[in-house]
Amino acid sequence: MEILQPNEGDIDIGRPMMVIIWTLYAITIIIVAIRLYVQAFITKRLGLGDAMMVLSVASGLGLCAFLTVQRHYGLGRHFFFLDPHQKVMALKYSFIGQPFGIMGPSFGRMACVILMLQLFGTTKWRRRGLWFLFWESLVVNAVTIILIYVQCEHVQSLWDPIGYPGRCWSPKVQETVGFVQGGLNSAVDLVLTILPATIFWSLQISSRLKLGLVVLLGLSIFAFVACVIKTVLLQSLGDRGDFTFNTVSFFIWVVVESALVSIAASVPLIRPLFLRIKRGKTPKDNKSYEMHPYTHSSRYVAGSSIKGAQLLRSIDDDAINNDSK
């Protein structure tokens, strides 16, 4: 395939990309670290969702690391101006890093599903639906990774077709698979946004409390938007003629999606720390954070489990107390 020389010359858009992704992921790490602290030492509810979140952040860091390596080999510059070694290595680390970009948001969604199960998994069909989303997120994204690496007769042909010649699927296949995967992931984000809104808005509580809970547990709408934008930009993966330049926006949105999923699943769980600071409690004083079930009152979570109600109280204890006065 002939690679044409760009009219704009050898420009570099990789530096701003590095600033964006590492700044965003530094914020993500801080928020997730606070979540883990709260879960371990304040609410004492460290569990499967937190393990999924650790995997999500680790995957996101892996992606940022491989993007940094790609940057060293020319990511952000036009493919035409790279020497043969840079071209091969940039493509190689792109394909090696893609699984991290796929599984980062996937683990984050799985963590969010666990939170929804704890809060709203009070009926058989709701539990089944949420567990379906959990496993669908894992399976769809795992299959996507497998398809990336089996599309060529020799896996090395993905990044070095001259050194390792062999039959490969059309790049459009990966693009199509990505569209399907992105569409399904966007659907999961949308469900995780709508579910809290539909449940809380039907409860007999104040509008202020309804709005607060819906916003707090509906932050995944931002991940949904990022996932849609990333999916639209997927066509850049099928354009191997200027791969290192055309994929910059796509990879930025992959990192944005991963970060926003992790943040959306973590922010609701760090509220107890801010309440503790607000009330001037010392780290050893946990008495005010004992989880008192309030499920006997239909005003709050009619029909919910004690465990879910306790968790919800820890998320918005202050608003609930104010509403009950």
C-alpha cells in the first residue's frame, strides 16, 4: 500500500496526548485510591467490586504505558515520516496495548454492576439482568481481544507484514468488531445510568434527595458519551496508511472512557469520607458510620435488602438524615 506524503509536513500531535492521558489517569488513581480507603477503613465493605476496580485501573495504566512507548516510536507523527523500524515498533506496541484499552473499561463496568447489585439486586429478574451485564461485559470484550490476535496467519504480521508475510483479514474486520463491541459497551453504560434514575424517581422522597441520588449513581452517562465517541472514531484502526497520526484522537478517547468508567463507579462510594471530614470525626471514630438498616420505611428503598439499604445509607446518609427531619 502506497503511503502519500502529507502536505502539512512532519508535525507532531503526540505531546498534548501524553499530557491529557497521564493527567486524566492521575486523577483517576487518586479517586480510586480514596474509594479503596473508604471501603477498607470506613464502611468496611471491601469486596469483589473493589477487586474489579483495581483491575480496571491496572489495565488503564498498562494502556497509558504502551501509548507512551508508542509515542517514543512516533505516535502522533505522520506514518510517512517514520523510518521502517519506528513503523514496525509503533504498530507492534499498539496491538500489544489494545487489550489493556479494552479490558480497562470492561472491568470498570463490572465494578459498577456489582455496586448496582448491592443496591438494587432485590428481585430475581433484576439480579439476573445485572449478572447478565456483568458476564456480557467480560465475554464480549474478551472475544474482541481474541479476534484481534487471530486475524492474521502469523500474529507478527499485524505489525510487520513484510518481515512476516501471511494472510490476514481485512482491517475492516477489526473495525466492524470494534463497532459491535463499542455498541454493546455503550448499551451497558446506558442501562447503568437509567437503572438508578428509574428506581429512585419512583420513591416517595423529596425531590432534592431524588436528584442527588440519581446524579450520584448516574455518572456513567459520561462514560456512555465517551464510549460512543470512541466507537465513532474506530474507523481510524482500519486506516493503516497513516496509523500513528490518525489514531491519536481514538486512543485519547479510549483513555477518557476507561477513566470515566472508573470515576463513575468510585465517586458514589467515597461520600462517607467527605461526611466524616464535614462532621469533624477522627479516623478512629466509626460510630457515626455504623450502617443502620432503614428498609422498614418505604420512604427510602421499598422492598430492598438490608445490605443494599445499608450501602445506600453510607452513600447518602447526610441527605437521608436531612430528608427525614
